[in-house]
Amino acid sequence: MLTKAHRVYRWIKPGSSISSDRLEDDCLPHLERAIAVYRERFGQALGQVRNAARQALEGLRPDRAEAVVELLDGAATYEWPSGRVQAERRVKLFEGAAREHPVLDPDRPRALLGEVLDPAPLTHEEAVSQLYADYPEFHRLKAFPNDYTAENLRADYDLGQAQALLYSALRVTVDARGDFKHILQYARLSRLLHRVRRLAGGSYRLVFDGPNSVLRHTHAYGVDFAGFLAALVQARDWRMTAEIVLRKGWRPLTFTLSSADGLSSRLAAPELFDSALEETFAQKFGEERDGWRLRRETMILEAGSALVVPDFVFTHADGTEVALEIVGYWTPEYLREKFAKLEKVKAPNLIVAVRKQLALQAGSLPATVLPFSTGLRLRDLMPRLEAFRPLHP
């Protein structure tokens, strides 16, 4: 994944808009030559491979070339010595040289090297490479995917540049007409702060707080945002508008993307759960318990003009349905908005699970509150589920 240092963009000042860089067709021959470098240099050090790739990319602008090399390194596999052996060898060599300082005999350095490296390297470059083999610069290229093409590399570059712009997002809005559940699922899996509301014509709007609006863990949150974009580009019929703040105090710039822009991703299928808490709970509950079956995110609840998609839905054999929404740790602003939205939910059968320190705050909700500390306990949940079932004579 590209970093801020690798991003290339175009800033159109009159309209205060910004766009991420994309490679043209005439860049493909350069990409093919760079890929060939990675297929021909197995066993060579990372620094050597990168420099050879830079030479193969001389026809590209230097800022583009550095981003391409970064992506090629991400696709490659390197190997290096593990453990403390390299560090211990360096310490042994330095201690031996210090005891004999100053070393005046021209043959003595090679003898000292022979005590820690067997056989002693013939050149200075070989000595440095062996002593520092655990440093990234000297990691050895082991493999490169055979099916990785220049088109794949261009697609990764185009997507990576758009992702890198989102590291500086203040707010992102996504209007979705198709694949709404796909988009919403990835938003939740990416652990992004988001709000959902229905628009006229059957479409939905998701509003995300961007990395620049989060006070802590901004870098990690920016990476989550980039991961979400990799999923979003797989969906149909969407439009994204982002407010980008390149520097603190600057006015936001508008960055727009849509499904018509043709970005693509080779993202693997997502994991089913977006947190260890949910996964642990689902495993504990099982497929069926006391006549109740558990499903993931199969219901949309109206909360005034907004929408809530609960984490789980329980269905009993007698037809009773109960939704479960889990509220974890978020920003204070997000929690206030979350509770305000839950207060407007009209669903009669709703359980809201909150951490114990939020239980009093959740007490005014028109829902059954399930406090928890580190995980949801079945002995606390099951009586609450049973209370929703109709009474039988």
C-alpha cells in the first residue's frame, strides 16, 4: 500500500478540486520492464533490486517511479535471517576490533571478519551485506508472482494513489444505488465511523468521518479508510465525494470518484466479522440455541431520516425476530450521535449491547439494554431474548 510520501495528485486551484494520478497506456512498457527485473533477480538484495527497477523505469517521472517500485516490493517476497544471530555477530566483531584498536595490520580486519563470518567475505560490499543481512536493504528477493502483469500493476497504482489521498480526508460521502449491503458491510469491517440515511429514489448515503477528523490513531484509521476504498471499487453504481485537507489550516479540496472511473481492486473476500468481540460471541452462540438462530446484518431499521443496520438478528422457531446492536468504544461525538439515532428506532424487538460504563447513558433508549465488560455473556442475553417471545397459554 502506498504512503503519503508516494502520492501523486493534480490540484485544480480555481475549483478547489483535487484528483489522484493515473497511469496512461504508454506507461505499460515501462511497467513490464520493471516487472521483468523482479522476475530475473532472485537472491539479490532488496536495495539492488529496487535500483535496477528504477533504471528500468527511467521513462517515467521520478515521483511515479518511486510509487511503482513500492508496489512491486509489496507484491514480491523477501527472506532474511531471523533471531539475534546477526546482531550478536556485529557485537562480537565490534568488541574484537575495539580490543585491538587501532588496527594497523592490513590483514587483521579480514581475520577479525573470519572469526564471525565463515568464510571471511572477499570484498567490503560482501562483508556489509552479510553483517547486516537482517536490515531491510539487504533482504533477499525470494519470489514474485508469475501472474502479476503490467495491467495489474497499473490498476494497483491507480487505486493506491486514490487511497493515499484519502489518508488526508476530513469527511467522505458515498451515495450508493447498487450493492448497498456490500458497501455497508465493508464500512463496518473497516471499523470506520459512519452514518447511513435513505435518499429519494431508493439510494442510500453513507457519511464517514475521515482520518483528519479523528483525534487519535489517525495513521491507522487512514489505512482502514484506504482498505475500505479497495472494497468500494468492487461495487456498482456509487459516487464518492471526499474533503481533503493537505495541510493543517488549509481549505478542504474536493476529491470525487465514482464506479464509472474504472478503478479496480484484487482485494480478497472479507472476513465475516468486524471485531473479535463479535466473532467470539457468534462462535459461543452457535448456529442454533434454544430454538433461536443467529444471522448477520440482514435487517435495516429506520431511525427517523437515518438508518440502523444491527450487527445480528435472532429468529426463533415460533417466528419471533430480535435485532442486536453492539456499541463499542468510539469517539464521544460518535457515541452521542449513535445513541440519538437509536432513540428514534421504531423496532419493537431491539437489544442494544453496551459496555458497562455506558449503561446509564443507554438507559433512556427505547430498547432492551445488555451491559457487558469484555464480552457478551449468554446467561445475560438468553433471558432478554426469551422476554420478546409471545406468551403461550
